[in-house]
Amino acid sequence: MADRDRSPPQQLQVHPQHLGYGEGGVKTLFPQRGPSAIQVLAVVTLLPVGGTLFGLAGLTLVGTLIGLALTTPLFVICSPVLVPAVVLFGLAVTGFLSSGAFGLTGLSSLSWVLNCFRQKATEQMDDARRRMQEAAGQLGQKTKEVGERIQTKAQEPTGRDQGGREAGK
């Protein structure tokens, strides 16, 4: 009964992943033939957008810090009034959140460009692998045909006897 309740032991199979390393030992991100028109357009479009968003993130962060530095003494002097405290806190939170949003948007756009390059490189590797497999299959078929031709020629009667003279004369 106890043997029936136990499940058979599970085995874990590990398959090694081969990374695409170039001749210099550095993983290549760019294809050998150069970037496609879509990749060039993506870089030309997204790099300025990412840079602009990073710039806006920095300006917003600096503006928020300057605003905090200038209004904190005013808040200390006017501490009995809670409205400036709420406004100051709201502006500070808004500044930090918008700075983070600009920074995240810039990072995600640059990450998208990098992923496009990686995907294009893997597509090219898959295409090259498929062409190599097709070439190997064609070579195997051609070898088979040549072998069959040789075999049929070897089995054909030549019309000569053992002395090298033509038969029938």
C-alpha cells in the first residue's frame, strides 16, 4: 500500500544554452550585414525621445529639489498654517513621481531598442541555421543520386567478354 502511494522519482534534465559569442569573445548584438532600415529608423526616432525624457527627468528632479530648498524655511516660519504644508507636500510628491516617470520611460525606450537589435540578430542566426540544414539535405540527396547512378552503371552489362573483345565476333 505504501509503495502505491509513492510517486516515482522525478528526473531533471538540464540542457546547456549556447550564447552567441563572436570571434573576440564578446557577445555580438549587431548583425554582420549591418542594421536594417527599421532598426535605423527606430534608433533615429527613439534615441532623441529617450534623451529628451532623461533630460526632463533631470530638470524635474532639480526643480523639485530647489523648490523644497526654498520653501522649507517658509514652511518652518509659517508652521501654524497647514495649507502651505499640504501644497508643499503635494508639489514635492508630484515632482518626484514625474521625475521617476520620465526616467522610467526613457529607460524603457532604450531597452526596447536594444531588444529590437537582439531579436534581429537571433532571427538572422535562425535563418542561417535553416539555410545550412537545407544545404545539408540537398547535399545528401545529391550524394544518394550519384551513388545510385554508380550502382546502376556497375550492374550494366558492357557487351564485352573477358578478353576485352566485343561479344559476337
